[in-house]
Amino acid sequence: MKIAYVKVGYGKVAYVKVVQHRVLLVVGLLLPVLLISTAVHAKNLTDALRLMRAGQYVEAMTAFEPLAAAGNADAEELIGVMYAMGLGVARDDERAFDWYLRASLKGHPGAQSGIGWYYETGRGVAAVDLVRAYAWYVLSAIGGDPDAAVSQEEVVKKMSAEEIERARRLVDDYRPHLYPYVD
């Protein structure tokens, strides 16, 4: 008899005695649990967005936090928006940048554009960094953010050829990780 460890949710592991022909039965029993938790996760994001749009920012933040803790990039980006705009929280550019960065590293194009803006303006970061601003705008455009190309065109006007080359190297470094299936 073998023992298998099956992950059934965030941080939860079930110990299952596996008899070879019963593995499918165990999977069949666990699959609906996983599907239900995914549906609840999506519903909670929808509810949190509804609260945010209704101006119930404190409640929206409370709803976004567990989603962000579970790694939901949309929730992370929206918490960044809330800190950037002071919606239900004190405006805090450093915390906004941090939340945008979390979502950006998961391939969230809107958050990547936000990171580019923070680097371009020097808010929430130590200093203006046009190389990183340009790199994040390019990554955001690759991800499909329609506004990123405009931001990219504006920031490149302020850059030297050497800075543009450094930014392109950064894009080449990040791109395979963030967008492995995009040419």
C-alpha cells in the first residue's frame, strides 16, 4: 500500500492511501472540490470589484486581501490602484508600487504599465529610472495593454541610445518568464 500526498487547496494537503485502481476514484472525488473553490474565488473577485465600483472601498479592500494573499494578480493590481488613488486607504505610492510589482511579475499588463509610470515619474521608488520605465511599458504592450505603446513612445523621447539598449536587455531578460508563449 502506498500513501500519496494530494494538494487540495491553498496550503492544504490530504493524505490518501492509494490502491492503484482507486486513484481515479480519489481524483474524481477531489476534482469537484477544486472546481468549486475556483468558482468561489472568481465570485469573490467579482464581488470585490462591485464593492469598489460602488465606492465601498474599505469593504472592497477586505475582499481583495485574501484573493491577493492567494496570488490573484487582478486583486494585487486593484489593491495597488487603491493605494495609488487613496481609495479607502491613505494614499501611499510605495505600497501601490509594491502591489503593482507583485501583479506585474505574474504577467498583469495593467500593473506592468503602472510600474512603468512609477519609474518614469520617480514616485514610490528611489529615483526616476527611464530604463526600467521603458522596459515595463514594453512588457505591458507585449501583454496587450493598449495604452502602453503610447507611454513607451513618450518615455523613449527622453532616453539616450545607450539607455534604450539597456532597457531592451531588461525586456529580453523578463520576457521569457512573463510571456513565454508570445512571440
